[in-house]
Amino acid sequence: MAIGDAQNDLVMLAASACAVAVDNALPSVKAMADLVTRGARGAGVVELVDALLADDPPSAVESTRDPPG
């Protein structure tokens, strides 16, 4: 998993199995992300990590991918 918001994060996100963008990320970053969480100034990253550690679907995250099927 990689989390980013700017142009310099694109290579890292592309190499990641799960690319996460914060809500205030550049449009190009959000377009390649698998998930988008709340903005960097909010608690989006904290909520995402807490939810993943608790094995609970993160409510602060929206998927940017179509569901399978």
C-alpha cells in the first residue's frame, strides 16, 4: 500500500498493490488510485490505517474501481 497526493507520488502509487490518494490530491493522482480517503489535513489516513488494522471496511474511503462482476 502506498498513499500519496502529488505528482512525485505517481511512480510509488503505480508500483503499489493498493494505491491510495487523499481527497485533496491532484486529479492525476486520484485517477490512478484504487482508493481515495479524506484529505491530508483531515484524519483520512489515520482512519484508513485504523480500519485496516481492525479488519473493518473503512468508512472514510471510497473505491475508485468498479466492483468485480
